[in-house]
Amino acid sequence: MDAGTVRRWLAASAAAISEQRDYLTQLDAAIGDADHGANMDRGFAAVVERLDGEESSQPPGKLLLTAGSTLVSTVGGASGPLWGTALRRAGRALGEADEFGAEELVAALDAALTGVVELGAAKEGEKTMVDALGPAVRVLRERVETGAGLAEALAAAREAGEEGMRATVPLQALKGRASYLGERSIGHQDPGATSTALILAALERSAAAEA
């Protein structure tokens, strides 16, 4: 994988979020400010535009740093700082290398998860994006460590993320604006976990293009 993989991933993420913008907004309307879809769509569209202006020789880590900074500067609410931190931590983990493999991807996503957990002070089970990202990173690491191919490992990670997303429905929100609703937040799928699942699926598709 290389800079092209990262560009494809972020472009595919932007496309998926744009397509599901209204759905994400509906989810957020139930337990939040009804702006998650619009915020994420605006942010990832800005990322794609920004990266289109970057030199093709930029290493993947640098592209992720740029993408993260762009999200922080263009997205309101919690999603901008959280995904901005995630991508910047992932970029720093990849460093200046022009290419990266499965193990480096695991390290980058693990760094992204750590950044989100630290910034949001959240853990799994609190009805946040961590409920999708946490299981996905854990399963990806397990599959890579046991020798699975990248495509298989990413498919399993994406499935774990989607399962975590669906598991937010019966949870009571303990973080963010949704937590203000108390028990009324039960029965709704978390929008942050949902957009995270979209981004994980985009990663799977983008990495598969390397095969």
C-alpha cells in the first residue's frame, strides 16, 4: 500500500459519507444535533479537495496528517476533532515511508483509536464511534498476527466494525450530546459509529484495489 491507497481510501470515504449524508443526519436527529451527516460530508469533501492540490510525491503518512488537519479546521461538533486526531495519529505512525504493509496499517489504526479514546475520554459500550472502531482495530490486529492476508483481515475488521455499530442500538449514551437524553438514547443507532463503519468499509475496498 502507498499514497495512492490513502488517496483512494479518503475519496471513497467522502463518497460513501456523501451518499449516506441524509441517513447520518436522521440518526443524529434522534439523539444529537442533526448535523453529523452535513459535518462529515463537508469535512471529507474538503479533505479530497485539499489532497487533490497536494503533490503526488507526498508519502501516505503526510497525506493523513494533511487530511486530519483539514478535518479539524472544517468540521464542527465532535466529529472534526475526533477524526482529525485519528488521521493525524495514523499519519504520524506511518512516518515518512513511501509504502506500508499490513502490520504498519495495524499500528496506524491502533494509534488512531488511541487518539480518539484519549480525546473523547470514551471506551467501548458508551455508544460512540469507539464501538465500531475499537472492535475493527482489534480484529484487524488479531487476523494480521495470525497470518491472514490483508483482504481477509480487512474484511473481518469491517464486519467487526459493522457489528459494533449495530450493537450501539440498545446502549444508553454515556458521552457527548446524546448522553443528555439518558435512557431516551436507547433504541437508536449511534451516528458516529455508523460513519466510522462507512470509513472502514471504504478502507477495505481501497486496499483491495492493491491486489
